[in-house]
Amino acid sequence: MVWDSILADWGHWGLFLSAFLSATLLPGSSEVLLAGLLLSGTHSELKLLFWATLGNVLGSLLNREFGAGILRGRGAKWLGITQQTWSQTEGWFQKYGQWSLLLAWLPVIGDPLTIVAGTLGISRARFLILVTLGKAARYWILIYMVELGSSS
């Protein structure tokens, strides 16, 4: 995609932006960009890990704040979320607890998890700790796999 090549030209700032967008309801491809920057050899692994994690966590924090503010009350209807769907999502979150935020990096369920955390009033500190641990671990594993694959 043209967008990915523009972000790649921006280096770690492009990675930050891609990771931020990937964590919101908007599309992004931070993993592909991270792998490309890693293989280019222009940035250190630690620097890439930092910028990808920071962008992705801040994007998730935006989701949390969105959930804490707009979705209380009528916001769910505005997004087309039925009361039944919302109740099921909250029930799932309450069943598996705040530890489920370690999985906020997963496609499809990660973004809704962070929004529900906001609506349920999960503290920012706890949210940031759990989401950061999960997202940093995901990017670290990706870096390890790319490095392993490129050394073969």
C-alpha cells in the first residue's frame, strides 16, 4: 500500500503512527511496518519496540477514554451496538476480568476490550500496565521471529 510506504519513509515516527492507528478502530498494519524497518537495518530493535509499543498503547488508551466518555449511555446506539450485544461484551469482560487486557493486542477482540474497559471504569494505571505488558510482549515476539527468520 502507498500509505505503508509513506509511513516506512518516516521511520520510527511512521511506525508510531501506524501502531497508534492499529490500536484504534481505524485500520493499520504496524506489524508489517515493524518487520520492514527491522529488516532494513536502519533502526535498533529496542527503538522499534519502544515506538511500536508506545503508539499502540496510546491508541488503546484513546479507545479506553472513548469508552469511558462517549459510550456511556447513547454512544453505543450511535455506533449500532444493541443493548444485548453490549451486555454480552460486558459480561465476558467481567467473567475473565481485567487480566483479559493482556490480550488487547489480538485482532478483532482487542479494540472492543479496551473500549469496554473504559465503560466499566477500569483505572488508567491498571489499564496501562496490563495493555503495555501484552502489547510489548507481542512486538518483542515479532522482532524475535523476524530476527530468527532473517538469520537463517
